[in-house]
Amino acid sequence: MIGIKSHVKCRQWKLFQKRDILLYLIILLFVVIVIFWGYPSLKGNTVLVSINGVVQYHFSLDDEGTKRIESNGKKLMDLLIADADMRIIDSQCPLHLCERGTLKQAGVLVCVPQEVIITIERQGEPVKQTDEIDLITG
Amino acid sequence: MKLSRNSWILIIAFICLLLFFSILFFLRSEPEYCSKVDISLGTTVKVVVSSEKDAGLIVDAVLREFHRIEKKFSVTDSKSVISLINKSDHPVEVDEETAFVIERSLALARATEGAFDPALGNLITLWGFDRITNNDFEPHIPSDNEIEEALGKSGYENVLIENDVVILENSVKLDLGAVVKGYAIDRGISIVREMDPDATGYIDAGRDIGIIGPKFGGDYWSIAIQDPRGDSGEYIDVVYLKKGTIVTSGDYERFFILDGERYHHIINPKTGYPVRKTISTTVISPDAMDADAFSTAAFVLGGEFSAVLLPVLGGQGLFMNSEQEMSQTEGWSFFQEKR
């Protein structure tokens, strides 16, 4: 047995041969792109602000700072964009319920008295198949 | 570039893996949800539908129905059916739908022994809760005499309906605000089912929720109940629904604060003042209109009484009193787990 074994030429598995490195780098780059593609982020999204059912403003969530929302020359509210998220501040409505929560938390911001709806520009609704909270009552 | 044999094996394995996951991705047939948000009935309405038919068309049809119902049953629109009934000093003949909504409201008022009352229009106007979202709203506390007078012109017993003719006695005024949102949710769900019986999704009207169908066709929707004294995102419970409706009444949505005191929109039909002993009630029921009325009634009656009454009427509930103590109906726990 020992004699037979000594005649078998064992080929060593060399994962990193010099000429293949480029190929591995391409595969690695592909995997990284796929991972980042699927990573949920609001960064780069456009936010639409509609007043009385008509879209009046577009903002990029990358454009950080405070944006003033007006209708017929009258201030309705300010929008604060920070960390790829948005919230309503200094609303001119009586109850200020719209100032609760952020766009990332709620998916949409609404000021009912002033008929302002703030949504992210996209077609489908990303309902997640997880145990997270889907809806809130109250 | 000449590749080694091992590299060729790796490339083939990678392509196979890619093909495998691509096939999995296309076979999972996860429905995409079409969602739209609008403002109707003085609140935010979000309709989320997944359908093999045109989900966008279905969502639009539901939102149109909300606007139609708002126009018809609003108390602030002078041309609405309710305004016409309230303004008239003689019997008013109404259409079949209006007769149904009023009759159902009266039945719910009788079932809750008047804790829910659709004929509190004079009290609600006196407190100003029908105008609370207007920018020119100025809060004031009515005097005891004013409340006494408005109480005399309130009460569902003064509303008569026979053969689609409505009679309001003792100058009472209808205000269906407590149930019309629920009615709109019920109508919205009916419309979706007429257009596609297999559609799934939900209707969320100011956080009163009606389930159209299970999430992704088979899963539960996880619904959190907002902590009435907590920040946004703080919950007191989570329930799981595949069907039915869930409605919450709270003292924190429509209110004003005067001299450090909070005055909210849920009025005790017996005293004429905002209810003090409850801060939040959540009700699960097959129909949203019933859930709406039960939730208001439970708020007025308090958790102890409601925990007994609600299951008899066909609802389950979770209640929080002004001491922030929680109570619930026996059947509530059924919804706290996925089963």
C-alpha cells in the first residue's frame, strides 16, 4: 500500500494563483455591489411635498438643512433634513400632530389641517416580510 | 488570459449559484404592494393593496369612495346630507345609504346604552371640536348653563327614522364623526373585494385600520398600539390580524389645553364634558363602523364595564385609564399571538 501511494502524484489545491487574482477581485466587487444594492437606505431618494393634492416641492434627502414650505406666499411649515431623514418642524397648524415622528419611521408625513402630504418618490410599497411592526393604531 | 482549472470550476460554481438564486427570486412571487396616501374625513388615509389586477386602480377607487363619503356625511360641509337634515325643521326623506348609516348608528347607540351617541352635534359644536383643525380655531370652555342647554338638545332618543324619513326632535343635531370613518373603511374593503376577491393589504384611516387580506396572502399584519402618553414609536401592546378591523380612541389626538387642563373631543353624553377616566381604548371587531362606535363607547364607560360589555357586542378591547392602568377583555389575548 505504501509503495502504491508513493507513485500517486498529489495535486495541491492552490486557491490563490497569481493569474487568478483579477478574477477573484471581480467576483468580490460583484458581491460587494449586490450587498450595497440591497441595503435599505433613504439616501439619494427624492421627497415629494404635495399641497392640496398638487406636488409643489421636490427635495433630495442628501440635501441637508431646513426647507421652508409655503402656499400662496404664506409659510405652512419647515422641513428639517438630516441623516437621510426628514421631520416637520414649526408647523403653522393648530395641533402640531404632524411634528411627531420622522419620514423614515412613518414612511409618510402628513399635516391634515394644511393638507400637506410628504412622501418618498417611488412606485411600490416596501412591505417587509419580518416580525417588525407593520402598522400602528392610536 | 489563461485561467487555471480551479478558476474555471469556481466560475462555473459562481454562475450556478447566481442562477439558483435568480430562479428563487423569480419563483417567490411575493406580491408588490401599491400604496397611496390622501387626506379625507379630517385625517390621513393610506390604502395599501396587492392584487393580480391593477392595484393602482383599486387604490384610487377606495380613495374616491372616502371622498364621496366625506362629502356626504360631513357636518362642516353645508351641502352634505347631514347638514341638510340638521338644518331642516321638518322630516327629511333620505337615500338608502344615509338611512342605513343613521339606523346602524342608532342601533349601536342602543346597544351601548347611549355611551356612543350619534346625536351630540350641539355639544360638539359648543366645544368647537368640529373646527379644531381650522387655523382660526380659538379654544374656549363653555359655561355650565351652555352645556346644560346643549345637553337638552342632544341624545339619540330624539332621532327617529322610518321608511327612509329622518325626524330630529328637540332641536338635536346629528354628528356621525365617530362612526363615519369606520363606515368608509368598511366600504373601502367591500370595493376592493368586489374588484379582486384575492387582493390583500389594508386601509389605515387616521390609524383606524381595516385589513383587506393577510400580508403576502398568508401572514399576519403586526399592529402596534401607541402608548397614549409615550413618544411616537412607543407601544403598549402588539396584536396580529389577518382580517377584521382595529380602532383606537384616545384623548391625545383632538384636544386643546387651556389653563393647564386638557380638553379632548370624546364627550360624555350624560355630563356634556370630555371624559376624564379613560385615556385610550382599542377595539378589534369584524366591522370598522362597529369598532368605531364600540371604541368611543368603551372610552365613555371605562375599562371595567367595557371588558364585560364588549365581547357581548362582538368586540375585544384593550383599555387604559387616567392612572395609566391597563385592562382588557378576556378574548384580547387571542390576538396577542400569531395563531
